[in-house]
Amino acid sequence: MARYLFLAFTVVPFVELYLLIGIGRQVGVLPTLGMVVASGLLGAWLAKREGRRVLRSWQGAVAQGRLPEEGILHGALVLVGGVLLITPGVLTDAVGFLLLLPPARRFIAARLRRALDRRMQAGTLRVGSFGWGGFPGMGSSGEPFSRASPPSRRSQGEVDAEFTDEGPGR
């Protein structure tokens, strides 16, 4: 996981900067800046449109009492695609646009689902590893397929009690 974070936060920005400088040298600074701003605006609009479409699909399926065809994974991919499009860069824009195209998103979602299924079957996917704190290992036993329990109010020094009013003088 640390390897992917290293790539995401160091290598990818350097590649993006290299590509933007190269494009700027070829077409000029203003057209390059225009391209970055236009892709960000177009990406925000597309992400909003696709996000609404996925949400309407979910709502329609639930209203009809059936399981949505486009699961949570599709919504997450739309969100990631939107974030990538808003992020300045050429590679991030290409991947972001790809994630917003329904046929590509269906293909990617199917591949991710198969990979997650394989990891669950092998027992290497820790369902409860993000715990209640939202970070790996916090609030979790660390066991595969374990669920983190919600934090107890009593552990914070509070007392759980009920009071009844029996009227005056009692």
C-alpha cells in the first residue's frame, strides 16, 4: 500500500509536470492553462452528471425492490474520476475521463469486483481493518473479516442512566 501512495504522491505529479511543461512548450502557456481549466470544468460537469445518473439508477432499482445493477463501486469510480479530472494534469485527466465513461466504468468495476472476490476467498481482505476511525488498524482487532465495534460511550467516562419523574414530593 505504501508503494502505491508513494507513486500517487511523488511519481505521478512529476510525470504530470513534465507533460504539462512539454505541452506548454509546444502549444504555448495560455493554451495549456486553458486546457487545464477546461478539463477541470468539463470533468466537474461530467462527474456531477454521471453521479446523478448512477444515483437515479440506484433509486429506481430500490423503488422497484431489486438490487441496483450499478453498485457502490460505480459510484466510487465516478467520484474518483471526478477528483482526477479536477486535479490538473494530462494523465489524471485521461484516467478521470475513462472512469466517467459508462462502458469503461463497467469494465473496470467488473475487474475490481473479481479482484476483491479473489482476495476475500483467499482471506487476505480485511473487512474491518479501517475501524471506526477511518484509518487502518484503528478500532479493529486486525483479524480477517472482523468487524470493528462502535466506540462505547461508557469508555469515554459517561454513564448510561434513565430518570423518571414521579411527581412533586416523592
